[in-house]
Amino acid sequence: MKVTDLKNKDFLFSSGLFLLILPVYFLLLSCSDGNSTEDTSKAAPSNLSVTATVVGVDAQNPNGDGSGVVNFKLSATNATSYKIVLGNGETKEVTNGSFTYTYTTSGTNTYVLYVSAYNAGQFVSTSLTINVLVGSKLVWADEFNTDGAPDASKWIMQIWDPGNVNNELQSYTNRPENVIVQGGVLKIKAIREKYGKGDFTSARLESNGKFSFKYGKVVIRAKLPTGVGTWPAVWMLGSDIGTAGWPACGEIDILESVGKEPNINHSSLHSPGRSGNTPDTGTINVPNDNTEFHIYTADWTEKYIKFYVDDKLYYTFSNNSTFPFNKDFFLIVNLAMGGNWGGPVDPNFTSSTLEVDYIRVYN
């Protein structure tokens, strides 16, 4: 064999080996790149940064302009999503680190926020505190300025027989004799008369299905009826009463009085284990409540419910997540007769009227 033949053979062998190794090299290179990408996709987030800018903050308004709007910017290395606990019972999950949120609880409130950045089950977290001012803004009202029947877009009038609740004695009707808007005032008149199955008539208005709200300030200007056995009230029930039942739905009584205890307003809260003769109640003397209009107010937040008459604070209830007072409630206005609390009716009673000048709800 010639030397040149050997060289050619060696060349052919080396070339074949190279061609055999080449695909393996690229395969290994591909696997190496794939592992690198996979490691990056599963890398733990880091360098979490959170900026919360309360709109309208300046030297004169250190807690914002009262709109409650806060602009958030979240960023973190390797993050694919974020979760922020907003400090008011709500949580927001986003993939975009820039978003706007509006707080609605009136007044200046301090919120502790918890923020987490996530990637493939791994996360990094931080916290911050912000102060936010929310100015009071009217969100619903009935001024009772249009004469005639109550506004059907705002109220449902209940038609009930006596004894439907609390062993009360009246039949509730929608007759103008019992309920009418007149001269800028809602008038609910209880009358001693044979009607239906009972000896008294009156009226009950509810905003259920028309208006409900969670947290806010309710302001009522009213003048009460006279007579032992009368039981007027402006109050609220949880909107889930149809499924939860009472008292699980919760009840907030703002204006409530009985004729046998004149000039005393009761503000009470009813909830499971604390219903009926509830321990969660406060009273205040209201002189001339049946000859003069007075202003009854409830300021309701996730932390407290405060009750006032003519701007005088007389009862504060400490609210928390264990009570059913952290969801939507609707309004009720009614004048009952007798019943469990109203008691026996004065035999000389003929009629008397609950007058409501306005009901206003602020955020």
C-alpha cells in the first residue's frame, strides 16, 4: 500500500468521525441552552420595588385631594405577576405592575399594604403604609320633594298583614292615607281602623333591590309620632337576608323609638348571638323629638359604627370581620304599632305620623 493511500484512509476516517461527532455537539449545545432558559423562567423574583402615589398630595393636602385615588407601580426582577393586599379587606392580582385603585371609606385612613411578586411558585414580599383622605360625597338621597307616592325608583312599599314580624298589630298598605310625600316631607301615618286582618294601618318602605351600599354615612332628618304603642324606625338590613336569614344578615338601627319611652332614641346592632335584646346598643335623650325635627346619623366603616343625634356622638360600636356588618345593606323606613317592643297601644290612640324630611347617604 502506498503512503498516499494510508493518508487518504486516515483522512476519510477522520472526516467520518467529525461528521459523526458534529450532530452530538449541536445536540449537547441545544440541551445546554434549554436548561439555561428553564432556569431563568423558574428563578426567584428579587429587587421588589413598590411605589404608591396618593393623588393630590401636596403641602396643604398631605393625604391627597379627597378622591381616594392611588396610583401603584410594582416592579421586580423575574416577576411574572403581583398580588397586593390593599389594607381594606380587598386584594388585587395583576400581571402589569402599573394600576390605579380608589379607596372609598370616608375620612383619613391608614392602610398597611402587603405586596408579593411571583414567578413559578416562588415569591418575594414587602409591605408599606399609606394615608389616604376620602372626602364625603353624596352617593344616594331622597329629599322627598315631589308630592304624591314615594319615588318607585327608590322604594318598595310592603303590603303585609298584622303579625308578619315582631307580633306587630298594623296592616302595612300603600294607600295615600298611610304613606304620602307632601310639602317636601315623607309622611307615614299609623291609623286605628279596621282594615284587612287588623285594627291598625301604617306603611313600610324598603330600598331592597333599588339601592344598597357597604360603608358610608347615613343622615336622616325626622320628626317622630306621638302615642304609647307607636314604634317608628329608620334602619338597615343586610342585603343577603333572603339567603342568610335574620339575624345572620345583620341589622343596623339608626333611628328607633317607642312611644312608651318618649324622647329617647335607640341605636342598636343585631347579629348572631347578639339579637333581640342585643347588648350592642346606645341611647340618647332627644327632647321634643315629636314636635321638632332632629338629625340622626350613622357613620359606618369596617372599623366602627358611630351614632349621632344633632351631631352629638353617643354610641360607638367596634366593628370587625366577625360581625355581619361588612357587606351591602339596604334602607327601611316604617312605623309599627304594638308588637314585642312597642307594647300595648294606648286605648285613646287614633293616629300619629312619622315625618322624614330627607335621607342622605355619603361614601
